[in-house]
Amino acid sequence: MKALKSSQYDPRPQSAVSHGVGIVGLIGLASWILIARQYGMDGPYSALAACLACALPMIIWSLLKDKVHLRESTGIDWKNPKPLRETFDISVVKLAGLWATWGLIAVVYCIGRWYWTGQYQFAMEIMEMAAPWLFVLSVPYVLLIDRYFIEPKDGAWHLGQFLMGARSEYEPEQIYHHLRAWTVKGFFLAFMISIVPGGFGDLVRLDFNDIAGNPVAIAHWLIIAMFVVDVQFATAGYLLTMKPLDSHIRTANPYLAGWVAALMCYPPFILMGDDGPLNYHVNTADWAYWFEGHGTLLAIWGGILVFLTAIYAWATVAFGIRFSNLTHRGILTHGPYRWTKHPAYVSKNIFWWLSTMPFLVTSQSFTDFVRNTAIMAIVTGVYYWRAKTEEKHLLSDPGYKDYAEWMDRNGPIPRVINWAKRRIGWWSPEKGRDSEVQPAE
């Protein structure tokens, strides 16, 4: 009854994504994995087909059930198309800006040596195959869709105007937004495509007889399965940044701190790798090593790690077709976002602490213990920093401010954090409502 009254008098802000989108995406992905296992299709192209099997049901649900294409936020009026003669010149300029943007991304791909080694080679192969098709199909798409836009002069158009020398007719801020959005997509899409094949192939090849009765192996493969879900949904999200699906990038993070905090967590800038300054794995062993011989404890600990990974994957599934770093593509308030504004960061950091246990070292060195623990704490701090920079960006949307304030009043994790801050005098309800940036968790 108390929960009912709380939801009645302080309702949670509406989410930009419905529960059904993620559910149908999971069904599509699971169906393809079963087909791939049946026919032994464990290669990289099968993994990419799994992304299609995940994305297509979500697109259909979004259009037919949620009717996202009719939302005002798309900026599209399907009932009143403009004559082609009125939008043709705009479309031509927009195509020039769009193609210039793609050309710039291609130059970066060519110059970056890391894009032509290791797992990135598959991503570059896909990009090379897709490029001619994107170039050709962009023409009818832009010519058609511009007829329905209420305001077709977007960032690509402003960039095209700049390139054509019409200096009095473009807005620099529109160009900056356009370039930031495509930088996000170009950087992260290549990374996501590069990691699509790995876990998928392992999952397809898995022999269940090899893990039966082994709690460590069961936990290991369940964790891999959760990461496959995360990667597939995230890749679909980067691919489907489209206004007709209302999944376009409203804004990309304009703050340098946000970009620094995010990029240090991904190659080639990653600081947590084996040779990075934030490597906390020196002379460590994982949880299975320290609990070896204790079957019950292994099962419990493994179950906790699987649960944390499931929360992490769920946080991505909740985005449906909208997942993307460093961007605002609609405010999520459902799924794990009912409990905390940053469920992925919370769950993954707890996972790292419990799976690595950096305070235990095989070298018996007190120095290694201190260093690993301190560095792991710094890594957690990096993700807290990411959360703060993301909130600073999203608070420009009143919808996110409403959600953040609702979360401070109702979210279990923020309430615990705010209670602790009140105990030491760092936060009060009035300060939380009036401050520019809400507390992050």
C-alpha cells in the first residue's frame, strides 16, 4: 500500500523507451543464437547477423506498437510533405555536408594504425563493404525524408553551407553539434563492430556437457552470455541513430571533461589495459583461484557476479535502439533506471571489485596489495567522474532534471547516498534541488 501511494502521488517520469522494445530484441537475439548453434554458424558474419536479428524486432515494435515515428521530438510531419522542388537544394547541400563528414571519418580510420590490427580489422572490412551502399542510398533517403522535416536544415546542411562558402548562412553551433555526434558514432561504432564476433562465437561453440556441475564454468559462460547481449544491443544502438525512429542524437556531450572521462575507458586511449597506468591486475588472481575447493562459496560468489553482469546487460537492453555513449537520445526512467541513474556503472564496478579482489595478491607483496587497491579505487573514481559529466550534459533537458529529482526522492541507491551525505553535512534536500548538478551514484 505504501508503494502504491508513493507511485500515485509522486509518479516516475515517463521513459522514452518502453519495456517491450528490449524484450522483443532479446527474443530476436536468442532465436538467432539457437539457429547459429544448430547449424554451427560461429563466424563473425553470423555474429553481425545476430545484431540484425536483435535490431529488426525492436524497429518493428518501435514503429507499430510505440509509434515512435509520430512523436513530436522527431521533427517530422508525415501528413504534410513539401514538394521536392522546395527541399531539393537543401538536400543537395545536406548531402555535401554528410559526405564530407563521412570522408573525414574515413581519413581518421586510415590514419589510425590501431584500426588495421587485431579485432579492428573486421570492423574496417565491414566499413569498406558498407561505404558504397551508404553513399548511394543516402541520396534517395535524404531527398525523401527532407520533404517531411518541419525544419530540414540540420547540422549536415550547415556544414554543407560552410564548405560551399556561404558564410552568412550557417550556424557554427549547429556544425559543432553535427561533428560531435558523428565523432561519437564513428569512434564507438568501429569499436562495437570489432568486439561483436568474440563472445558470440564462444557462445555458439559452447558444449554444455563441459560445464555441467562446475559452478565456476557455469558462472563464466553466463557472464559471457550477458556480455554478448550487451554488445549486440549497444551495436544496434549505434547503427540506428535515425530521426524516423526518434532515436537520433539530440545532443552530444559538449564538455571536454566528459570526453576525457569516457575515452580513457576505450582503446586506443584506455588506461586500464595491461600496459596502462590504471592496470590493477598486477600479481592478482580471480575469485575462482582464492575460493578454490569451497564449492558452496564458489557457487554463491559466481551467482553474485552473474547477477551483477545481468544488471549491467539489462541497463543496455533498457535503451532498446538508443544506446550510445556521450549522447542524449531520450531520457530513460524504466528498468534498472528506476533504482539508480547509473546502473551499468554501479554494477560493473562492484563486479570488478568482487571478481578481481585487488586487495589479494599472489606475490604476497604489501606494495602490490596497496597499489592494486588504490588503482582500483581510482578506476571507480573515473566512472563516478563519467557519471557526473554525463549528468551535467543531460541536465540541459528539463526532462532529465525531473527524473534526477524524482530519483533523489525515490531511488533506493540515491536515497542511501543522500542519507550518508546528510549525516556528514554534505547534502540537503534543498541543496539537491537547487544545485546545477544532482548527486551521481
